[in-house]
Amino acid sequence: MTRAALLVCPASGKGRAARMAGSTAAALRPHVSSLTQLVAHDAEGTLAMAREAVASGVDLLVVLGGDGAAHLGIQACAGTSTALGIVPAGTGNDLATAIGSASVDDVVFGTRKKLDLGRLSTGQWFATVLCAGFDSAVNERANAMRWPAGPRRYDLAILAELASLRAAPLLVTTESDTFSLDATLVAVGNTPNYGGGIPVCPAADASDGLFDVTVVEHASRSMLMRMLPTLRTGKHTEHPSVRTFRAREVSLSGGNGWIAYADGERQEALPVSVRTVPGALTVVGR
């Protein structure tokens, strides 16, 4: 049987996680040998509880929350034998989608599998997408918005950020190449989606040991507006202003003060360096 911990982040999804906590615990208990329920009220507490649970030797850490909560769970589980399960209750839930977890059933009856992770030079891990430029500015705005909930929040943040759109010089270095260009945004994808289901790196595969990188070169507001509808379908990669490539290691510099986001969480201003770590995380999903 499995020793499990349920980490509840009650603020996720504007309180949705708090409302789901009791039913989620009740659904998990019959399928594990022991269940410890943990409730964290801020990011620092969430990370501390996640690390304590993993250090205690639990086989499974189930995070009830969104991508931000899952990101903290990753920091505790990466490189350990503890598997991460996610019961999605947040705004975007991109990692839950990537591993095939839409409910408690997917954690209980799903299979364990290995997931590649990205790692920043700061030591932070990420599972989905690291981005900078226009898309990280959208993240900053979306995180500050109180309304609406769900993917629509990102759509409105995109429209708002178009008003201050500026390209910036960007230097991209990989393990085999270096190039510079004027860019509007860059996304380094371990999995395809960010921002609540936007497939910015549509071909990314978290089991191939490579990042998929998408760079949008200098784009006018009108051009970006025409490109936006294709983001939801992944067809933006066919646009002549979009460059895509794959790499194991990526360093980004320049950007005129761009802030990097990873898993939707604020990281640091460029320059940043990331590398893939194959099979760094065990997850449970369909």
C-alpha cells in the first residue's frame, strides 16, 4: 500500500481547492495505507510542508491546487523516489493536463511515469514552460488580476499588454549554437502548454530529453493580433516571424529587463540559463 500526503493550497482557484479538500481526502483514503493532510496558506509554507512530507518518506505527494502549487511540489519531489500527483483546482492547470490528471481518479488509478524537468542555474526546477518577454509580461498582469477566473484571464491580459508591446534584442545560446535577434517573446517548453492551455511549444515532449524553444521575432501589434488566434491551435509556429528549435541547454540574455517565468511563477530577470534533466520527476496520471 501507499503512504501518501495530501497538500492543500486553499487559495488556489479562488478558494476552489479549499472547497474540494474534504471530498478529495475522502476519495483518496480507501486507496492508500495512510494519508496525512497538510494545509498551507502561503508559498513558503507550501514548499516547507512539501519538503517535510518527502523527507518523511511518503510514496506519493498529492497536490490539490493549480500550477503554482504544483511547481512547489516539484521542488520537493524532483530527484527523489516520491511521486507527484495533482488534483487540479487552479486557474491554468497546465501541468495536470500534461501528465493526464483531471480528477482524484486519475491519481488513484493512473500509472507512474517519469517526466523530464528543466532546471535553472538558480537550482529551481520547472515542468512546463519557461518564458520571457511579452508572455511573461502577460503572466505578471494575469497574476495581478482578480477577475475573471480561468483561461479568460490570460486572454484579457494579452490584450492589455499589446498596448505596451516592444521588441528587444535577445541573445540565445544553446549547447551547439548562438544567435541574436530582435524578439517579442521566447518560450522554452518541456511540455506544450502555458497560460491555461495555450500550446506555445506544441511539439514539446517531456520524455525526449530536449526543450522545444519558440521565439517570436520582432512583431508589430497588428501582426501579433493576427497571430493570437493561432496560439490556441498551435498554428503560430507556421508564421514567418516565429522560429522554433530544440536544445538540451538554453541561455537567454538581453531583453531589456525581461523577467523569466517558469510554470507560471516569477523567477528572475534575464540572463537565465536552463538545462533538461531527463526523468527527474515521477508523476501519476492517465
